[in-house]
Amino acid sequence: MVNYNFSMDKCENCNNTTFIFDYKTASIICKNCGTVAQGKSIDYDREWRVFFNEVYETKVRTGAPETLAIHDKGIGTDIKTSVFDNLSSLELERMRNLQKFQKRIRITNSVDRNLYNAFEILEHIASMLNLPKDVKETAALIYRRAIKSNRMKGKSIRGMLAVSIYFSCKISNLPISLDKIMKLLKISKKNVSRCYSIMIETLPKEYLTRIKTPNSLIYIPQLINKLNLGPEVEIFAKNILQEALKNGIIAGKSPRSLAAAAVYVACSLTNNKKTQRQIADVANVTEVTIRNRSKELIRSLNVEINL
């Protein structure tokens, strides 16, 4: 029995103001004289004690939340085995057969099969890229919209998924390039270009307006981390870019190349020895591009720097 906050001000018999709730009888009882103030009450508090296989206790009342990144949105059930089950080899074989049949029941048509295969790949890529949950959910929503449009016939699942992940990253302003996603999914540019044009046509206007052109500043922490540079280089690079963006001379240039050039100029100013080749390899741009963008940055700052 525990103390319980009851709406009654005081006990009718002894005028006591403290009550307790008896879980066995579901009654509210006066703590002083034992008078039952209310019987068969309903406990609206959280039931934090849930036992699994009588082995360990978890603070979970419900199952997993609904998600778009599972083909049935996570409302289905799975047959799973546990290390605590101690099943024999025959029982394990029966369990595998049950899991196989259950999978067939859950996937009843070609759309479900497509979503199942796509979202298994999405889970793997999201783990490799360390994508936040909201980015993964947005990618799943974009992919679902593409399937609804009936424009995916004959198109690669991996290609459409790559574009979905890329658009989701752009909406969330994450500095992940399409080349990196293509490399992980092992697909060609030709494949992705076909899917890209279809995705642009199928996406609603509100999604297209949310797809932002990435700011060059978001690439700088990534480059600094990969090049093992200190915080002073990052501060210098960001200040250089911000000043150049104010002047408007570098408008329309590739954000990644501008970030790489700003890091190169910042390294020169802080006496950190990093070559154009080292920065180009990390930023996935050419040395010539870094050289040209560096000259434009210096020109926008109206200073003389010997690179």
C-alpha cells in the first residue's frame, strides 16, 4: 500500500487528510482509522513494472511506436527468439519455419515486397551514415510517395532510395553528398539521374521548397575533423567564408569547394601545413578548384596572402 492523493478533503470518521491506495482490493483507505473511503477504484498511474520471461524488469508499458521506415509502419508483430528460451535444435527449426511463414503473411503484394526490401536497405544505410531518426523517417515518406505515384515501374529500388535519402538530408540541412550515398549503395550515376528526375516530378511543392541549397559553412566542421585540425583553423575558415558571403563575390559557387578553399586559406594563415592535394582528397574536389576558389576568397577579402 502506498500514499494516495484523493480528491476527498478528509475522512468522514476521524477527519484525517491522508489516504492510501490498496492495490489488492483497489480501495482508497484512511491511513489513520482504516475507513474505506472508496472501493473498486481505478489506478490511472503508469504501470512501470513489466516483466519479460520473468527474468528481468523493464520500464515499458507499450510496444514500439509507429514508424514509416517499416513496410507495415511497425504495427505488425514479429516472432522472435531469446537467449533465455533455451530451445532445442528441433524447436529452433520450428521457430525458423514460423518466422518464414509469418514473413510471407505480412508481405501480401508487390508494393509491400518493394517497401520491405527498400526499408531493410534504408536501415543499413542510415546506420552507416549515422542518420537521425527524423531524417530516416523523411526518407521513408519520400520513398512511399514515389511508390504511390506509380512512376517507379522498371526503376531501381536502390536508385530511388538513394535520391530519397539525399533529399531527406537536404531538407534537414545535413552535409551528406549524393556521391557518398551512391558509393554505399553501389549504384551508377546513370541509374541515379533517371530516378532523380522522376522524384522531382513526384514530390509535392511543399517538399521542393523545403529542399535547401546547402550552406558552405556546414561543411567546415566535417573537413576540420577529417584533417585533424584545431579549433583555431575552424574559426578562421568560418570567418573567411562569412566575410566573403557578405561581399557576394562567390555567389553561385559550389558550397563544398568554397569550404575546402576556406580551410586551405585558414591553414595558411595559422601555419598549419596542409597541401591542396590533402584537402582536395578529403573534400572530394580537385586541386585546381581549390586553387581557383582560394584566389576568389582572397580577392573578396581585399588582403594579400601568399599561398
